[in-house]
Amino acid sequence: MRRKTTTLKNLLEKKNKPDKLPTSKDEAINFYANSDKIIELLNHSSDLIVEDIFIGNLQAKLFYLETICDTQMIVDQIQEPLLNLSPDKEEGFITDSKRELTKLFSGSKLSFSEEWLEASRKLVKGYALLVIKEASNLCLIHVKGVSTRSINEPTTQTIIRGPKDGFVEDISINLGIIRNRITNPNLCFRDYYIGEDTQTRIAVGYISNIVNDKLIKEVTERIEKIQTFAIFESANIEEMIEDKTYTPFPLIYNSERPDSVASHLVTGKIAIFVDGTPFVLTAPATFNDFFAVSEDYYQPFIMGSFLRIIRYFSFIISLLLPSFYVAIITYHHEMIPTTLITTIISQREGIPFPAVVEALIMEITFEILREAGIRMPRAVGQTVSIVGGLVIGQAAVEAGVVSNFMVIIVALTAIASFVSPVYNFAISTRLLRFIFIILGGSLGFFGVMIGLIMMIGHLNSLRSFGAPYVTPVSPFKWSDQEDIFVRLPYYMMKSRPSYLKTKKPIKQEADNSPTPPTSEDD
């Protein structure tokens, strides 16, 4: 803690410090005791600045944390206005300090408090605390000035056509980005502060005349019930509020793309912003959400539908291709043409492991290479993962540990897994792949089918804030099929998903596609 002094006149003679703090809120603030109280509440932190200021002959103190406050804002918005006040203002600050300070700092974000603990919590959030002797209110002025990362293109969800901006770690900037996209007075945000030690700001956003009130109530109740020591990322909130089901599949959608979050809001979903992370949550989430990306709507509907089908097909390849290969090689040779099975068997000659062990070795090796490529410095990460994969794969084949065909299967599976637009959904696919490989190696196609039946049954049992996870496929809703496996032209997508039970089920009236003029119109 450091002290500074700012004066217009000579310092008044200091009075002895009183022994007790005021016992009534109606009493004038005990000036010296208050100064010590704030310093104690912040544990004598070295970045706490205490400045003595004089309003004529009226003594005041200014407290702020220099590590998170903009010192130039403090000079321009607080010190200069106070120092330039005429001496006849003293009486007004004594009789009604709240009114006088509101007039003086009318252009600033201002709040008042009568509690020392509340004032200390505001200090660590970027406020400056002004305490005037003989005044009955603590005045708090927002002067936070910590620099943040500039708005850049998202790193985890790339895009060819569409907006290039992405969320940043500052929640205020993220809320502003959404405000700029949805200029609707019905868009509103509710603030919460979660974490006993971190007091992380959480904002719940929704469009009030669209979203279902029961969904708002459910989400807010779950957030209000969170009791934890700290929140550092939106994943902490996700784990705290999602339906408590042991599942590898994500039940809440996350994105660092503002256009995706904005589209979910206008659909009737709720967005959850967490200070300190660029990843925003939206709920409820369905299985289809992890295959549909906003870029589908920036392309012609035929191309958008084709790309979405490719994603579904890639999901099936990533999940089942190694297990199908293992099952066929182990139990179902008759399903492969004679020429091909001869080639495969000749390549496997001399391989010391059965197909299931061979597949597990290659899959685990590739997962290690993938994780190493992510964690290593960016300059060398990609090179190491690619070169490592080529070198290890070629060496393993030449050493007779694995076959060439197995390397092709694992490589194709890995490439297909990268097609998923949401990273945590791709992780769940990678985890389930190992289970299917073991089932295929132990029971053949029968084991793979058992695994598929169990997975589909598990998916049907999942709920995301009351919404069935695989809706509108199960339960089947014909009216919602316009944007599932394929998407219809934009002008034909007139309704919001029925499972959201929104206040406005119709997005837009149906309209016919523009047609060229007929010869009679020429």
C-alpha cells in the first residue's frame, strides 16, 4: 500500500483516530477508521494506492488498485473535477454528498455504498473508492483500464465465408459484440458473480420476447445454486449446470464465434458468458447442433446441405471404421473380395499381433502424436506431429509391427475426426472409437451392433435442460426437419425448433423464391 497527497490548500490539522467504527449507517463515515478498514480488507496489498484529496478545506481520501485501474482516467475523471471545485461547494458535500457527487461525475459509471466489505469487492473489480470526511456514503467510480486481447479471427473454429471476428477474454467486449449483431431492445443480460475466491462475472443472455420463460428459470436457478471456490473458464460452469448424466457427449454447446451465438439466441436459446474466456455457452444443445455451423447458411443451400452430410458421414467413419476393419479381418473374411483379402493377408504376414491389438497400438500412438502437436510450441508442433506420424508409421511397417492397410485405416479415421466443427464433440468420438474397436475384436459385427444399439439408447436417454438430445429425430418431428441433415433454402426456414417452445414459433412468413420474369412481363 502506498500513499499519495493531492492538495489545493494546506493540510488541515490531523485529528486523533477514534477507537470504534460507526455503529449506525445514519452516522457520518468515520474517516480515519474507514481508511484503515479498507486497507485491512485488502490485506495491505502493495498495489493499493491511497491519495489524500481536498475539496476546499474538506478532507477526502481516494483508494484504487493501480494494477487494474487506468491512472489517466483517475486524473481526468476524478482528481481534476474535485480539485477544480470552488470552496463554496463544501457545505453541499456535507449535507447531501450523494447528490453533489452524482452531478460532479455524471459522465462516469457511479455507484454508492454504505458497507465497507461491498466497497472492497468493488475495488478489486476496477472501481476507485472516494471517501469524503463527514459524508454518509462511499462513492465508487468505475475506472478499470486493464488491456485485453484485440478482436481476432477464432482459432478453434475457422471459417471460409462469413464474419471473421471472435470473442475475447473480456466479458464486456463480448456482450458488446452480441449487442452490435442483435440490435433488439428485447435482448437482455443478467449478471452473476460465481466463485467464493474469484468472484467471476457470469452473464446470462437471451431475447425476452422469444425464449421460453421456463428455460430462463431453469438456467438461472442452476447458476444460482452453484457453490464453488473458483471459476476460471466456461467449462467450469458447463460442468456445474449440465444434466448430471455420465456421458462422453457434450450437453451444452460452446463457441468462440459471435455469429453462432447470435443465431442461437434468435432461435430461442440462452447464452452464458464467462469473464476471462472467449468460449460462450448456449443451451439447450442437441446432437444436430454439433454438425451445423453458421457457415452452412452463408453458402447456397445445396452446398451447405452437402457439407453437413459430409460431417455426418465423417462422424460415422471416425467412430466405426477401425472397428469394422478389425471385425472383418478377425471374423468375417467372406465379406471382402478375394483379391482384396489376399492382399490384406499377405501384408499381415509376419505381424506378431492380432488385428485388435494392432489397431489399438496405432490409435494410441496417433493420439499421443496429436496431443504432442497441440502442447508443443506452435512453431514446431505441426511439423513434429506430421513428420512424427510419417516416420513412426513407415518405421512400424518396415519393422513388421503393423500392416500398411492398418496405417491407411488409422490415417483416414484421424482425418475424418478433424471434420467435426466442435472440439469437445470430436473428443467424445475418439473415446468411443476405442470401445468399438474392442467390441469388434471380441465379438465381430455382433459386438459392433451391440455397441451401436447401446450408444443410440444412451443418446435417446439424454436431456439438455429438458430437451431430448436427439430431437427432432427421436421423438420425430416432421416440422423441424427443415434444418437437420440438410437445410432448406433460407426463405423456406420459417419456424423455430418446436422443442424450444418459444413465444414466437414463427421466424418469418413463408415466401416463394424469386423467379425470372415471363415473356409477357418483358
